[in-house]
Amino acid sequence: MFSRLRTLPLLRTLAGGRRSTAGAVGGPGGAGIAGTAGTGRAGSPRRRHNIFEAAAAHVAACSEDDEDAMDEAAGWVSPEALSFGVRELACRAVIALARERGESPQAVARSLLGLPAA
């Protein structure tokens, strides 16, 4: 009886067109972290990536000039989420380098971009 309810178009629309699975983002046990969400080709589990994984993969691929890996990582999340993740990664990297060098974050950021000291 309930299996037929899942196929109703209105319920699929209200549910966002997908059912949550255990371990998926927002699913039971997921708590916003990556997990499996459905299946990919040949029944293999398709992994859902979070914004920080996508940002790390994208920046690493960018530093190696790997266009294919950059495109793959960019496809894991929305452009807005990727932008947020890259921005967060940049902030954390500048803070870590500033602590390591004993300099201000502004001095480190300007140095990394090749700008003169302010």
C-alpha cells in the first residue's frame, strides 16, 4: 500500500524528487556529511561529496593544472557551494601560513598574491 504512495507525482514533488538514504547528506546518521546517495552505473554506490571535499579537490587540481579533475570536483556541488568552500579553504590556509611565519594574515595574503606590503 505505502509503496504506491511513493510513486505519486505530488509526493515526489513535495519530497524534492528524491528519497533520503541512510548516510546521505541530511539522512539518518548523515548529519550533513558525505555518504552514499542512490546508485551509479551498474548498481555501484554513488558517493555524495560535501563542499569542503569539492573545494579541496578543485584547488588541488587547479594547482596541478588538471582541467579534468577541476571539472569533476566542480560537478560535485553547486557553483555557489564550491565558491564558499574555496573561500573557506583560502581563509584557513592564510591563517595557517600567518601563524607559521609569524606574520599577519594580511601580509601573508598580499605576499601570496605578489602584492607589495601595505
